[in-house]
Amino acid sequence: MKVANRILQALALIGAIASGVFYFQHKSEYQTFDTDLQSANASLRQERARADALQKERDSQAETLASRESVLKKLTADATLANNQLMQIQRENKRLLDEQKAQELAERQLQKENGRLTQELNVLKATSVPQDEIASYEIQIEDLERQILELQQTRAPQELARSLPTAIATDPSLKGSILTVGKGASFVVLDIGYNDGVRLQNELYIQHADTPIAKIQVTEVKENLSIARVLPESLIKTPQIGDSVSSLN
């Protein structure tokens, strides 16, 4: 009986020792697993944060791209409009040049006819020709001289009337004033720019005391400033600082 009790006590002691060893072994494994799990969760949170940041960056880049595409479309439309306006100006210049050539040809023909009649008149005066015939030649010569003079006097005003308006439309988005007048009044600097609606090749008109005095064409556009050359054929009076500018469009 005593032997059996001792055996049972020994077995119980061995079982307790085995349980303790098992507990401590698995506790260490559990702690290691818990540490690994926390580390994995931290890595997952970092990856999610990185993914969110990348998504925000992609969204921002998409917005920037859309904005640039919109600006590009607007610039393309402005360039097309400027090109159309330039072609229209070129056609108008050709028409004016053709008219000027036709007028100069008519003037030369009148002068030639005047010279012929004058020569014939001199011949008639040198011979015995009735006075009424001489008077008829003199009347024709005077009429030709009058026509030539009218052509010479009206050519410039007619060209100017085609290049300047009788009244300037008031467009608030394209209304400003002159900041600087270049040497020889060849160009002017304006206090309006791209933000105000000014574009390259825009044609504006300068007013002094509510009277149009010159036509200008924009050659360079800044954000809030622009530079325009003065079209010499339209210049009536030298522009001054403070003169107003506006567009017919």
C-alpha cells in the first residue's frame, strides 16, 4: 500500500512538472505570436496609410491634368480665334491695297489726259483757233485738275476712315489705359492683360478726350499688362499716358 501511494505521488509530481513545462513553453510561443500579430497589424496600418496617400496623390494629379487640358483647350481656341482675326486683317489689307492701286492708276490716267489736253491747248493758242474752242479745252483741263486734286486730298482720309471707328464700343472686360508710350510712339504699354481678357493679335483703339486717335495691335500679353504696337497708318495724334483703350469686339 505504501508503495502504491508513493507511486501515485511520484506520478502526480511528474504530471505537475510536465504541466508547468508545457505552460511555460506555450506561454512563450503565445507571446511571440502576439508580438508578431501586433507587428503585422502595424504594418497593415502603414500600408493602408500609404495606399490612402497614393490615392490622394493620384486624385490630385487627375485634377491637375484635367485643369491643364481645360487650359490647353482654351489656349487652342484663343489661337484659332487669333489666326482667324489675322487672316481677316490680311484680307482687309489686301482689299485696301487693291483700292489704293486702282486709285493711283486712275490718278495717273487723269494726269496723262491732263498733259495731253494741255499740250493740245498750247498748240491751239499758237495757231489761229477760235476762242470758244480754246475755252472748251481750258474747261476740260480745269475739270481734270479738280478731279486729281480731289483724289489726292481724299485718299488719306478715306483710308483712315476705314481703319478707325466713328464710335468706340464700351466693353468692360477690354477697357484700360496707357501706362507708357514707346519711343516715336511706335508702341504702348497697357494696364490690362490676360486676366482682363486681352489676347495676342487683339486690335484695340486709343481714345483721347473721347476721340479715337490710333489703332493698336497686341504683340505681348502678361498677366496684368500688355504691349501693343501702334499701327502707323491709323495714327492721327501721338498717344499720351492716361489715354483710354478699348475694343470694338
